[in-house]
Amino acid sequence: MPELLLTIYCSKVDAGPIATTLRDATRHPVHQRDEIVHGLDFSDASPAESVVGRLERCAVDLRVEEGAASALIAQVGALKRAAPFRWHLTPVIASGRLT
């Protein structure tokens, strides 16, 4: 099956539990980074974020096999979370490691 990069965008408070759930479900490395989102869609924003026009989020990503992606997204959806999350899948065309 093709490999995909699953990226979940979530609130900072939810990032740790989401990363732990994904790590435990797959045993693949999980990457987590802070992000600032500038934009016009504030449906997930707190009142303070709406005022300043900037959302503080985390991106959590890992490589998954295509057949496993839906189940992982469902697991994250079932977690008790403070806020909604968004996600997307991107095909991994190539990867490697240089030393």
C-alpha cells in the first residue's frame, strides 16, 4: 500500500494526547510542531484568537499506510479533546536519510 503523510492540526492542549495516541497505535515516529495560523476562517478560534486574527495551533504528523489512515483519524476523533481538529493526507512520493 502507498505511504501517506497524515497531518493533524489541533489546539496546543490537545497535541500531546493526540501524538501519544498516534505513537501507541502505529509505533511510527510522530512529529509535533507549533504553528501560527493567519487567515480568515476562525470557526475553530477562541474569542481571543478571533480578535487578534491569529490561531496558535500544533501540527502532528506521521507516515501511515493508506489502509490505516481512516482508523487513526477515527481514534483521534474519539479522544476527549478541548477543541476541534483538522487533518489532511499527502502522498509520500519519495523519502530517505542522508548521513
